[in-house]
Amino acid sequence: MGESLTLRVRNGHVASGARLLGWLEDGDPRGAEALRALHPATGRSQVVGVTGPPGAGKSTLVDTLVAGWRARGLRVGVIAVDPTSPFSGGALLGDRVRMQRHATDRDVFIRSMATRGQLGGLARHTGEACAVLDAMGYERIAVETVGVGQDEIDVAALAHTTLVVCPPGAGDGIQAQKAGLLEVGDALVLNKADHPGADAAERDLRELLHLRGASPEGWQPRLFRTVASRGEGVAALLDAIEAHGRHLRETGGFARVNGRRARRALRERVLWRVEERLLERAQADPALGSLLERVADGSLDPYTAADHLLEAWIPTPHPDPE
Amino acid sequence: MGESLTLRVRNGHVASGARLLGWLEDGDPRGAEALRALHPATGRSQVVGVTGPPGAGKSTLVDTLVAGWRARGLRVGVIAVDPTSPFSGGALLGDRVRMQRHATDRDVFIRSMATRGQLGGLARHTGEACAVLDAMGYERIAVETVGVGQDEIDVAALAHTTLVVCPPGAGDGIQAQKAGLLEVGDALVLNKADHPGADAAERDLRELLHLRGASPEGWQPRLFRTVASRGEGVAALLDAIEAHGRHLRETGGFARVNGRRARRALRERVLWRVEERLLERAQADPALGSLLERVADGSLDPYTAADHLLEAWIPTPHPDPE
């Protein structure tokens, strides 16, 4: 059954993909088995991270990007990590209605990461979801995150191409935040460019872009003015995303991002299994159980407990050089 | 030297506390050694989490709470995790100037968690910082976070008392978010209560509070209207925070939160050491190193690599029952 599921996922069967994503979110061991089997089918999608502060219009932009990609004949996945996104069920009714125009398009797959990492980190779940959508044959995957917090920075590290979306008319304080976000942007999007303050914001952003310069591989991030709600400026942005994808493939950056995602998956898988074994042992071994109790009641500090635990459980196999 | 530093920290010496926090952020092994030694001096501070959406006025509220605690003769620590907080250097000049009124008060210690977890998670760093401020004798520790993301939920779990701060006049979408936040609130603060829409917001919030009811231990969260910028309503809120602290001490909840923090510290310490050893081994052992390379270049899937790695490195000491 597992094998036929992976086959159906590789054939782009939507219900099978959704079931696999459910297994992964629930920590069901069949999820990891399926990902192992799907590995050879991954590595082709271009993952496009869309980040920025709340209110920048990220969801509307994603919605128009999806439409643009579809018009170019590309199959598209959307992963919404942003808790304020209509894709993840977090926003106003009007937004939700608007994005439903893709709901009947079987070449668009939308997944929300609203359940925030009860079983492992948000970045792990998002990375796994990217792998599933990749194996399903979606050629572009948009990952929408709100640009606040380490989680979101980790999620952004999964993307091949990162768009930083800024609203006009933000104050000095937001400016400082933007500077941090800018460092991860392969393209900068001044959305709602018909609002007052857009010209002033453009000047500020151009200055920041100028300070930053090109990447070591020669990619110069550019600024795009868009009015996503009317689709204005989106075609040029789509061209830039495609150009960045080609640039990455030519310079080896595409494989480098995939490798980073794989190394991260390995790291998280190992730590996850270690923790799982640790819990099993703590339940089976009374000495370990009492160690945990003494930490909980404060009679033993966690650092000494960690030493005991590691020594009892993972004895150093051969002495260290020094 | 380590011993005299821990002694100085226990005596509340500010520069020594700051140095220890720096070690912990840098992953310097002296940090963990010092925390181990300081463990008997911890467990007394009441940690007060202050969370809510951006723009709710959390920093201003923290500023007035600090003033109120100081007026009651209490020593106060502030940990700013919120990237938009003036305490962490993220906000407008006016805010920063306002909070500086505490900068010369040696019974107020302010620490920013702006450096977001390059070496371990944000929650780990925040938990460690709480332990340091606790050992230094700060009787109340305010932890300011923005109410978005798993990181922030993890940070909120460190607090004895959680305040959820809401601005008036938010739409339906924000309402849904509030419902999630509300579940963690021991008190609800409707700040900027002089703004239009405050009465409508109060009705909505009271309804949510009513649906929620009292905790299993009998604590009924209440709603407080404040105008933090003018100090209005803050005295009643301070009284509620003190009452919640007494309630926790009477019902065993205070020790339970400390135990949760300690168990989390143990877990993170163990996983951190496991990862550290793993990296050491990967550098020393060519077979391990090539395993990592094969994951990075995509020729081996991370799940199979994790199995190899765990089997080679941590052989199962005795077979599992099944």
C-alpha cells in the first residue's frame, strides 16, 4: 500500500499527496517511509519564498503569482505558513473568497501549515511539504511566511528564490526590520505601489538595495513596484523569478539550496529519533525516569542531568584525543 | 574565576550577569557551568509573559508595569523577545527614549533577545536568561514577545503568568488569532482603551473569556482595560498579577512551571550535546563525512542517512521487545 501511495503521489494524485502530508504532520512513520521512497523524484521544483510584514499584501501577491504561473502553463503548489494568510484560514472573508478562484484548478495545490509544529519544528514540516509537492510535479512552489521570527527565517532558508514584500509608508522602525529582511531577498517587491508614500518608500528601498550590491554569484536583487490586487507589475516580477531560477541552475545554486534542505532534514530526523528513543528509555528505565523527576522538582539541575543521561545512554565509544 | 563569577551573579552584580548572558548566547561552555552552579539560587522569580499582536502597545505596557513594580519595591528584569520592541532596539525613537527612564535604575535589568538563536532555539536562550535574572534576585521578570509563531508560544510556556494584550478595533481575522492567544492568557489586557472601538472589542473579548471559563485550579482570567501610555488601569492589572502569583504558589502551579522550564532545559541540553558530538564525529570519521556529502548532493535520501548514522553512532544497546 505504501508503494502504491508513493506511485500515486509521483503521478500527482491530489488526495494521496494530501494523505501523505497528513501522515507527516501527525508524525506517522509511514510518512518518513514514503519520503524516502519519493526522494529520487524530488529536486526539480523552484521554491519561491514570499515574506514581509503583516499587511504588505503577501497573500494577494501569491494569488496573482499563481495566476501568472498558470497562464505560463506551470503547475503550482502553495504552502501558507503565515498565520494571517487567507490561504491558512487566518484572514478576512474577502481575501478567502478571492483566492478560491484556484480551488477548482487541479494544477494548483494549496496547503496550510496552520498547525504549528506540535511534532517537530515548523521548518521541518514545511521542508517535508516542499518535498511532497516537488515529487507531485508542481514546478513552482510558493511558500508564504510572515517576516517575523526565527521559524520564518528557517522557512525562508528552504527557498530557492526569496521575495521580500514591503508596504509603502512604513516608519523608521519598520525600515530597520526591512534592512534585516532585505538581506535574504532575491527580489524586493514594493506592493500597494498606488498608495501614498510609495515614492518615498521606493527611494529608501533603492538606497538599501544599492548598499547591498550583487551576490557572490553575480545576482543583483532588483526592486519591483506592484499593485497585486490589480495584477499591475506582476508580469515583470514573474520574469525576474524565472530569470533567478535560470541563474541558480547555471551557477550551481539550485543544487546548493536542495542540499541545504536535505542536510537540514537529516539533522532534524536524527535529533527527532534521538528524542524519541530517549522518551522510550525514560519510560522503560526507572533510573532515567527518576532523573527526569528530580529535574522537574528542582532537586537536580538540568545540566548535570544531561551529563548523566548522555553518559548512561550514549557512552563515548572511544576516548577523545585530548 | 568561574566560581567568583557565579558568586557575583548571585549578589546581583550587573556586569557579571551581562557577561554570563553573553557566554550563553555564544554557546561558551562556561555559561552552562555557571548555570549549573547557580541552580540552587533559582526558582523564586515570577516570570510574566506579555504577548499580543504588533501594535497592541506591549512595550508601553511593560514600561508601566516596571514602574509599578519598582514603586512596590520589587526588583525587575525585562527580556525583550519581540523584534518590534523598543527594548530590543526595534522600534521608533520616541519609544526608545521613553523606556530609558529605567536605564539608570540599577534594580531594573533589561536584556534584548534580538540575536535570534544562531546557537540553539530562541526559547532555550530565553529560558537561560530567565534563570540568570532569577539567580540575580530579580523578583519579577517581564518577557515581551510578539504573539505570532511557534517560537513565541514556546517562550510563553516559560512564564508563570501570561498577559495577552489586545488593541481595540481589530477585524474578524484578528479575532480568530485572539481566540488562540486567549487560551494562554492568565489575564487579558485591552490596551489603548481610549481608542474608538474599545467598547465593541471589550464585548467580543468578554464573550471569549466567558466561553473559556476558569482553569482546573480555579483561576478565572479577567479582562483589564488600560491606557498604558498614561498609566491608566495598570494598578489593577498589577494587583491581578500579584494575585495570580499567590494563587500559583498556593496550588503548586508555581513549582510546576519551574519544573516545565527545567525539563525543557534538559531536553534542549541533551539534543544540543548530541548534535555537537555528531558534528565532531562527522569531522573525524571519513565514512560519516561522506554520508553527509551524499545527502548534500542528493545521491542519498536524509531518512536512510539518518538510519545509518544512528546505527553507526548509537547502536541499540539491547534489542527492542518486538
